[in-house]
Amino acid sequence: MANQKIEMFKSFINVLKGDKKQTALVIPDMYAKDIYSIDYDFLKQNGFTNLIFDIDNTIMEVNSLEVNEKLKDFFLSLNEKFNVCLVSNNAKERVLPVARVLETNYLYKADKPNEKAFEKALIVLDGNKNDTVMIGDQMLTDIKGAKEFGLYSVLVEPYKDKYDFKTGTSRVLQNIMTKKLEKNNHFKRYNYYQNERS
């Protein structure tokens, strides 16, 4: 966890300084309002067969174990088209119950943005960098880690404006960073987009 925070702060500072490489790493390939707004047909047509989802504030409220019917039905439909894995920095007690209900693979205490988190996910999914997508709400962990590792990345708005200590720190930094990115015309919040696969 300490290493994760150090990496997060380093990226944050470097983006504020205008570092081009670090700035590119926090800008998602696709940006959507929520997981339901993502064009999964576009992903499938472009050769993506594996989806990695963050949990907290990406698919559901932070630390909640209540999986609503909408989310359950949605993941059941996704499971028919993709191999899916939930990858969270949270503990097993938080991740496993959700994964069981959604009938997905899972990794807990993943330590995103460390590349080992994504390496393990690819092993679980039996996938590779070219056919796997990372979907999350955090630019400094989900997006930065995925892009640094070589995965296609999708950023979504947070499920709710409710955070715990871990996710709250990252969100505060992201909000400050986003203002800097907007000022420099690198990224604009709520300006959703879908990029062609490079």
C-alpha cells in the first residue's frame, strides 16, 4: 500500500509539472459516464475479449456488498460476451462476495497501479495486453497503471461521491490534477469520448 501511494503522488506531481509522459499515462483511451454507457460492441469489434473492472466507485458504492439487480443482470450479459475479472486493491472480504454474485473472476489486494496487478489479471483471464481492457474511475491507479502496462483504458465517473480514506486521497488528487489538465486542454471532465483503437 505504501508503494501504491508513493507512485500515485509521484505521478500527480509530475502531471502538475507538465511532464508529457506522465500526462499521457493518466489520459484514458475512452471516457464514459458510467459502465452502462461504454460501447462494448466497439470493444468487441476491435478485438477485445477480456474486461478488468475496478469495484469501488466504478461498479458500485465504496465498501458496499449490496449488488443490485441492474448490476447483476448487466454482468450476466457481459459474461456471455467477455471474460471478466474484478481487480481491487481492497481485501478479500470485500471483493469475494461481489465476485460470487456477479459470477466473475477476481483479484484482491491487487496493488494497482503496480504492473504485477495487471500481470496477475491477465493470467486469471488467460489473456494478453492486446485483447484486454481496464475499466475504472481512478486516473492515478486504474488508468495510469493500465496504460503503463500497455492495456486499453476506459475511465468512468465515480458511482457516488462517497469515499473511504484510500479512495478519498486519490480522488482529491485527481480533482486537482483534472483542473490542471483542463487548463492545458489535455482533458475535460464530462466531455465523454470514444477513441479509435491505435
